[in-house]
Amino acid sequence: MNQVSRYLPALGRILIAWLFVSAGYGKIGGFEGTVGYIASQGLPFPVLGAVLAIVVELGGGLMLIAGWKARWAAAAMLVFTAAAAFVFHAFWAAPVDQAMNQSIHFWKNVSIMGGLAYVVAYGSGAFSLDAREEKPLVRQALAA
């Protein structure tokens, strides 16, 4: 395996995950503001929603960076990102002066979903905790 295919998936995971980790961490410090924003969108149980957002963003992001259970983390983050795009960035329903900004955020989320879908499909790559855990299984299969 060449160095690009060994290390580039890790770089991609870190770049995607960093957005989530920083957002999740920010939600902890600004918890009341996060709850208020969720409530302003008319969603039920805004406190639970804020806690769920922190768990998915911070927890899933750290799992993705480490490459531990990366497919599961990426799948959860993909669903979360899709929901966030449609609920919080509905540019088609935004006032005219906010439509462009919301459109940019919506399509940014769609692009992030593409990267997460790639991790779901192909895993975390060679430089990850998942790869370390898979090696004994591969050796056992080859020895059989």
C-alpha cells in the first residue's frame, strides 16, 4: 500500500470530523443558546436535542478522528447532518435576505454527507483503530 492510500483517509476523516468536534464543543459552552436556537425552530424537547447534538458531533467526531467504529459514527453523523440541513437550513422557506446564506449552509451539509457516505462505504482506512482491530481477524481467516 502506498503512503497516499495509507494516510489520506486519515486526513480526510480528521478534516470532516474537526467541523463536528468544534461545533459539539461549542454547544457545551453555549448550551443555553443551542437550546434556544433549537426551540426557535419549533422542535420538541430542545434540551434533549441539544444533548443529542453534542453526543453526535463531539462523540462521533472523536470516533471518526480515531477511526474507531468509523462506519457507525459516520452513519450517525450523516443522518444528523441530513436532518440539520433540512430543519435548520431550509433555504427554500427562508426570507429572501437569508436564502443565499441558508442555501450555502444546506449544500455544505450535503457535501459533508458525501464525505461521510464515503467513510460508511469504505471504512476508515489503514491508519485507524478499526484497521488495528481488523488485523487479528484477517490473520485468523488466512490461517484457517
